[in-house]
Amino acid sequence: MKIYTKTGDQGTTALFTGTRVPKHHIRIESYGTIDELNAFLGLLRDQEMDSHSKKTITHIQEKLFTVGSILATEPKKDSRLKIPRINADDIALLEREMDTMNENLPQMTHFILPGGHPTVSYCHIARTVCRRAERMISYLNENEPLPETLLSYINRLSDYLFVLARKLSKDVKADEVKWIPEKLDQ
């Protein structure tokens, strides 16, 4: 199988169903951003961390392929996609993971500046890419409704990545730098 097809040379690409759309179409932007997120999660998973977190990230990466497939399929042709969908159990898994991590983290009293260690920074980058994907998917949903669970999953995933960044900070003994805004005299 050749990787290059030359079919996109005129600025269009095919959805899963074969329908051609411009490469800047919001559907393409949505699943392209999910692909970018998946790549950053791969970079994060390549860092030193506990095996449970690595296993969870791998699971999330697999789910993101599902998300990308759903986004690459027109809703009216959804029945042609023969894979399991994102469901409430997938969302609950992220929530359980966050609850477990939060049990061992100090209470948050301020916003936290991203950084402190490369692993933590990679996690924050993944979180912000996830938020961008969420914005794009939300925009797509306004025009072509998507499964509610898909939107919830991406929203919960960005929360998970924030909590994971805090956990990783603790694991690598990096300081969490609080954002304390300067007070202006009135």
C-alpha cells in the first residue's frame, strides 16, 4: 500500500465514507486535532512514570482512535462505522482515575503555572491540545450533531490530564508554582 495517493493535491481530503471535503473543513480540523493530541499523549507516555499511568494513557490513545473515526464519519452514514462507540463507562473510567489521583494530592487553592519538569509540561501541552479539540468538536456539533458521550469524554479527558499533571508533579517532586496575581492599589 502506498502512503501517497495524490488525491489531496487540490486541497481536499476524503472522509471515512468517501465524501470529499476541503482540508480546512471543521470536521478535518476536529479529528486532526485529536490526532495531534494522540501524538502528544504518545510523547507523554514515553516519559518516566508509573506503569498504571502509562497503561491508562495507552487506553486513552486507543479511545482517541475511536473518537477520530467517529469524527471522520458523516452522521448520516454513521451505521457504516463498525466499531464500539464512546460510552458512559469510558467517561466513568476517567472520573475514577481522577478521583484516585486526587486522594493523594494537596488541595488546590490557586491556579497553577504549567511546568516544573518536562514530563509535567508534556502533560499540560496535551491538556491544552485537548481543550482545542474540544472547542473544534463543539463547533462541529453545532452544525452536525455528534454523540453527547463524545463531547463529554473529551471534556473529561482535559480534566484528567490536568489532574495527571498534578500527580506527575508530585511523583517527580517538582514544585507546583501557584499563580498569585499582583494586587493593584485602588
